[in-house]
Amino acid sequence: MAKESVKARQRKRERMVAQFAEKRAALKAAGEWSALDQLPKNSSSVRLKNRCQLSGRPKGYMRYFGISRVTFRDMALAGKIPGVKKASW
């Protein structure tokens, strides 16, 4: 499980990306690179990292569900994800 500070930092970046999205797009379209440099670094979308919403794990992220493979397996075996069951043949 990731530290709470790492998860909080990720949430802060997500808020900043949403806050400055329109302004960044306008500056990019106008080609004002010096003004773009004045914006906070965390407002850039490339600084976001896909992380599990529950555990904060950065690796093994399943984009469709928004959680890591470990969390997905635990939840699937517990029957908490509708329509997902363990394969057997």
C-alpha cells in the first residue's frame, strides 16, 4: 500500500490539471511558451501517474477498472465486482 502522502500528492496533481486545463490549452494554441512556463509544473497532465484508487499502487494498474491487479483479484474473488468470476475449465 502506498503512503498517504504519495496518494495525497497524486490527488493534488489531478486537481491542478483540471484547474489549469483550459488555460494551458489556450496558451499552447497561441504558442505562448514563456507564459506556459509560468504555470505550476503540477498543472501539466504528463505528471499524472495511473495509480490504484484504493491502495495507491502504481504498478499493475488496470485502466478499465481504475484499480491494481492485486486489488482487482481480491475484489473479484470476494464477488464485489459485478460480472467478473474466476475462470475454470
